[in-house]
Amino acid sequence: MRLSGKALIFCFFLAAPAFAHHGGGVEYFMDQTRGPVTGTVTGFAFTFPHPYIEFEVKNASGAIEKWAAVFQPTPTNLRAAGWTRDSVKPGDTLTVSGPPHKSASNVIFARRVEINGKLLEQGGGGN
Amino acid sequence: MRLLAVLVFPGLFAAGVSLQQKFDPRDLSGHWDRMSPIVSFSNVPGSGRGATVEAPFTPEGKKMNDANKPGYGPRRGTTRNDPLGRCEPLGLVRHLSTEIVEPHNTFEIVQLPNRILQFFEYRHDWREIWMDGRALPDPAKVDPKWNGFSVGRWEGDALVVDSVALDGRSWVDKFGYPHSEEMRLQERYRRVDADTLELVITITDPVVYSKPWSSDVKLMKLNRDKAKRWDEQIYCVPSEEFPFQRLIQSGNVIEP
């Protein structure tokens, strides 16, 4: 599908404010994708405004790095898509890909999330 | 002509009648969803999200505006001092012009014999509008409140609500427009059909704005389904909000 220049500008204004409160339009490179990154879950904050998963990744030299994957949808949105606060548990294997944070090297915007090899749909929404 | 329509298109006419639900224009009770694009106090009608009408600042108002660092809109940046990011109350005018998108874009109106209560889902806040004919307090004799003091009256089928003594720490909207504690706020609500509520807000604040500044026409849609579900109770919880902001390095001034 091709989008005209005007349509692209419209999409930008439509999307940017929705990301701007806590991430995305300002904090993330929304036109880039990082990952997939795989690690072991250490925590899941199923809280407003945006849930996030904390996880650990073993880097190339074998050292453990602390990471976080941040969702755009709110808990309400995720619940509508079938999530609960127990959908992600410490010890689970997380594979995530999405836009990278601009300054926090180990923070990623959780666009695609797999837990123990199973893709979890997020639905839409968020602010 | 209507008789002709009935004779010629009876099915169509019947359908039209059934779609036009009866409603009491003075009954505003229910859950009302703000319809996009309600992103700022005074959007440019038809412009989509992100464009606002230029505010008529006084020199002092311009200075106050420059001191506010929003995370949204044309002045958004990575260094911010939005009270929202500090879990401070949004204040009445920002509740009304709030930025929250579906599904947290609702306020509920409850009409009592002498008061109207308005509940804002996001931040789980509420305000009262006295309808018993009482006068507004003298702003010089009361302490300002985050949601101020409000009285309402009916002008025809328009509910007109006047408010004073609103705490000056709140922003008008997420784009960072300021107000002072001399602000007088007027809301005009009009239920234009069974499912649609209009709201126009006017700020009169000689400290910040050189003339009364009105919002665009905000539209709300009645959400009958939301009236059946549990309330989300969306508080701002410092022990959740601040770690999150540190995590994503939002640049907000998050601690006092």
C-alpha cells in the first residue's frame, strides 16, 4: 500500500500525541525495530499508565544485562485482549521486538511479544 | 410532504422515526465518551490532532506559558515539568479538555435534585455543580481548590456552569497552557440529540489572557455499555508512576 505525503503527515499527527505522554513519539525511535531480543523475565508491572516487563539477557560475553519492554496499551486494553497480571511470570522466556529507546540502551517498545514461544496479541489503544 | 413520504416510503419513514430516539435535553446523566480529536483546550476545528488556536496571551501569560514544559503538542520536548508526571491533580479545566484516549476518555454525569456530580474516569476524580441557586463564593474569601467552586443554571436547554477559585498550579490542557487563580471558567453543555453532548468552555483570566478565550466545540457520545461495567479506578500511584518514568527516562520533573 502506498501512502501519499499528506496521508503520512496526517498519520504522524494522529499517532504522535498518543505516544507522547510516556514514550514513543519522544522516547523511542518509532521508525526503527530492534530485536528480537530473548531473555528471562524477572518482573511484570501490570500497572497504569503502561505495563512493562523486566527481564535479563545474557550478552555475547556471558554477562547478564537488565532489560525492560514497555507496552503502549494500558492494562485495560491488554485485559480486553485477554491479558491478566499473571500472563507473564518470573522465569518465563520472553522474546520481544520493537522500536528502541533513544537513550536507555536496554529499553524496548514492546511491539511483538512472545512468552515461552507463544505470541501474545495486544489489541489496540493506549496513550 | 411528510404524508407523501409515509405513503410512498413507509418502511424508510418508519426506520427514520425509530433511529431518532426521544431524549430529555435537560437530562445529561450517563457516561459520555470524549470524541477525538479532543486533544487540547482549543483545537483548530477539522485540523486533526496537534493543531491549536493561538492563545491571546498577556505578557505575563506568555511568560507563564514559556515556563511550562509539556510532553505533548507543538512545544513538546524531552525536558518536561508536566504536573501529570508528578501525580498532581489535573484540575477541573484539564479534566474537561483532557487528552485521554479510548477507553479512558469518559466522564459520567449524575444529576441529583440540587446538584450535578461529574466523575472523571482518568485519575478517578470528581467535581460538584450546585444547582440550588446559590451564589459563587467570593474568590478572595476562599482558598482555591483543584476543581474550584461551581454553580450551574439552565438557559433554555443549555446547562451553564460557572466556576471560580481554581488552583493555579494546574494546566489548562496537556499542551501546557497556564491559568491563574483569577480565572473564571464557564462551561456550556447542550445535549443536541439522544447520543451527543456538546461542550464549549470559556476562560476569563485577565492575568494570563488578554480577552476571554473559548475552546472549540467538544463533542461527547453517550456510551451505554460503559454504564454496565466496573469502573477502572485509574489513580496516579507514585510508587508505580515514578519507577516507570525513571525506567523510560521520560525527562519529566518527577520528584518535588
